[in-house]
Amino acid sequence: MSEGSEPVATATTGPSARDEDASALLRSAAQRACERQPGGLALIFLIEAEGSTAPRLRAGAGLSSPEAARAAGAALLPDVRATLEAGGSRLLPAPPELGPAALGGVFVVALEWSGRCLGVLVAAGPTAPTDSVRSDLERLAARLAERIDHQVLEAELHALQQQLRDREDQMKRNGEEILELSEALFAQDIELLRKGEKLGKVERLKNDFLEKMSCELRTPLNSIIEAIIAVLANENDALSNSAKQGLRCALDDGTSFLRTLQNILDLWRVKQGELPVEIHEVSFREVVDEAIFSVQDTLTGKDIQIERRFDEPFPKLRTDLVKLNQILFLLLDNAVKFTEHGRIEIRAEVTGGELVCAIQDDGIGICPDDQQFIFDAFYQVDEPNSTRFRGAGLGLALVRELATLLGGSLAVSSEIGRGSTFVFRLPVQIAI
């Protein structure tokens, strides 16, 4: 063992670029700690497994060989574990195994950051460390802990990005399977029509197709959305602004795609008669408030005021809560989408055993030629290649189907440049 000897690293991880950067960081920190006490030594221990309390020797300096570093690390383990539990720093008698290089005792500092203890820095010298040396070692430990935490978060971010890429690849493969299933469905449909055996087999294929879309697309998409929300909910300086913005855009796109997929499935179930009606007591005011809250993200950057125009207290109603909520949300979302500034008004009353509700906006309006088609599935008013108004053209079609399912109706009146008014009527009972 000699003064100024090269640091001895004990890491055994693979030769990836990130692992090499981490090892270089630890070796450099151990060398700087060793230089604070000429003729001394320094060791760095890290906790590497999530939830583990077992420290592992990762780097050393001032020692003659890796074997000497491991022997010193084994002798220091009790003091390292005690420091991991208690935190802070302390000067302790040196174990005899460390020899003359540690006659002044060992100064043990916890590597703490953001309320977590990531490891321990141990420094020793032939003489006891001065207050200045202790302060320097504590500052070095704090900077090292921050860098380690940064690298851990960066590795987690890369792992999440890889997971998202893998999920996207899986979704593409699932999409290909669904396309093949769709082709098989239509081919079988034609063949069964020719043979007069359509009903039973086609229904089974349709159910398989619906189940495939539901499970193979929604399940991974929900996982992706939840993973992105988890990262954004724990934002850290380790994430750049561009990374945060990219994740937020991915979250918006994923949520929009999930909503479109749900609209497709609901429209399918309505047409197949598989969407049951469930009557409950409903607070119309609460349903309106929830619909307004659900479109807040769409309102961002727009100068729009949403106003309620109905008498309070509004009577409690008996109708299908889920479907009424969906009708209001889809109509309000449609109004917000096509309105850049101005006012959206929600009017409602109960008359003649019906809930009559109108959503009026100051948007772009709909020309008379388009009004007869806007309730058709996948019909869009703007140009087919335009991205000005995003959507699949399913919202209004689903609203009409839901209103019809509940025994009601949907109508529209509109004027180009002056806005649109959608009015739905639903038979309801006033709750006593």
C-alpha cells in the first residue's frame, strides 16, 4: 500500500456504457476522498437492490490490490451497516486489518439524498481527520449521493422508455392479429351467406373479434398510461423538460386512443343489443359538473366560458347514470373541440316526463349539407387529411345510439360561423 496508489474498483457488473460511467464516478470519488488524507485509504459501499439493506463494496483507493480492498471492506461491514441504519457521519476506531493507513481512525459518512440512504463513504488516514477534512468528506458524500441518485433515475427512465417501446411493438403485433381476425371474419361471413349457415358461426367470430380488441389493445394501453402517470407524478430534475413534454404528449395520445377504442366498443355493443340499461337515482347537477371537469384538459389554451342555465335545485331523476354521463361528456367535448373562444351554454329542464337538455356553443358551426351525416359513424366535417380537429368521428354517432337506447332522441341546429346547438331528450322519472 503506497500513497497516491491507483483506486481499486470491485464492481462486477457488465461492460455497458452506463455501468462504466457509474464505476468511473465511484473510482473518482474514492480517489478524491483518499487524497484528503495523504497515506490513507477510502472505500465506497452501495445498496444496489431496491428494498435491500445489504451493502456492497463498489470502489476503493489507497489499497494495494482488489484482495486488500475486499479484506478491508469485510472488516468495516459492521460499521457500514450501523451507519446505514443511523445515517449521518461519525469517527470510529479503525479495525486492525486496515493497518497503519488507518491509525487516525475511520470517518464514516452516509450517502444520503432525498430522504434515502444510498450507501456509505469510508475514509481513513494515518492521523485523525481535522474538522476541515471532515467537512470536505461530508460535502463529497453529498455530491456523490446526488450523482448516484441521478444515475439511478436515468437508468429507470431508460428502462421505462424501453418498456414503452416493447409495449408499442406488442400493440403493433396485436393490431396485425386483429386485422387478420377481421379479414377472417368478413371472409367467413361471405362464405356462410352462400351456404345459409351464417348466424351461429358469424356471431362467434364477432364475439372473438370484440374480445380480442378489448383485451389485446386496452390492457397494454392502460399499462402504458399508468406507467407514464407514475413517472410524471414523481417528476425529478433528472428528467429534462423535453423528456417531460414527450411523456405528457404520449399520455394525451394514449388517453385519446383509449377513449376512441372505448367508443368503438360501446357503439358495437349498442348495435348488438349487449349494452344493458340500468336505472338509478341521478343528481343531474353532479353529472354536469363531472362532464365539465372531464373536458378541462381540452380547454387548455382556449378562451371559453362554460355556463349552466337551469333552475336550482334541479330535481333528482331516475335514469341510467353511466349513459347520461357519457352523452353529456361527448356533446360537451364536441362543443369544446370546435370552439376556440366564446361561450358554451348548458340548458336543461324536465317537462312532460322528459329531460330536455341543450348544449349550445359559439363554434365554427355545421353547414346544412353536413348536418344530415354528422350522426353517422366515422363521419368528420373537416377535410379527411386535416389534423385541425382530431377525432375518429364516433362521438355524435354514439350519443345518438345511447339516446335511442334510453328511449330518447337527439337533434341539431347550426349555422356556419355562429355555432351549434345539440338537444337531447330522455324519458325520465322524478325521484321522490
